[in-house]
Amino acid sequence: MSDATPNSETPDFDDMARDIAEVPAVEVIVTVAVNLMSAAAVKLGLTEDGDKHKDLDEARKLVHALAGLLDASTTEISSFHAAPLRDGLKSLQLAFREASLVPDDPGQGPGEKYTGPVFG
């Protein structure tokens, strides 16, 4: 039998919905982008732990998702927010290219469908 009484470990979805309702869309987009960037950096082995969590297949997916998000939100966020995110994306794309044993052809790397070819 399940206990219908909420406890401190169960999220209160009404509170969460109220909290998120107060956050501007730009902040949500930027937060998601930063989370994708952070996860990609870990999967590229760019953190203190280095190769411990390195997984280029996972990194490719994260960088591609980040590029898609930034491409889709270009007209929705100001250049104040977009410029550093685009710079971070390019850095991740270059790091991916450097980490790959068999580099992708120009324009075929992660996210390059959205950004065009990335060169060092």
C-alpha cells in the first residue's frame, strides 16, 4: 500500500511549477545551455578528473544538443546572453575535434549542422 503523505524527499510539483513560473524564459534557456556545456566538458575530459569520465559519444550528443538549443533560441535571447554561449560552444567543438582519434570532416562535427564548420 502506498503512503499518500508527502515527505521531505518527494518533490512538491505545485511548488516547483510556481517557482519555475517566476523564472524568465531567457534564464531557463541559459541555465539549460550552461548545464549542457558543463556536461559536455565532463564527457570531453576537460575537468579536474580528466579522462575518468571521458566519453566522446556522449560528448557528441551533448554538444549537438547545445548547438541546436542555441540555434533555435538565437532570436529569443539577447546577444549579451548568446555571445558567451556561442563562444563556449565553439570551444567545446574544438575540444571535441582535438580529442577525436578520427576527426570528423569539416561541417560534420557535433553541432556543425547548426554552426557550420568549426576550425581552430
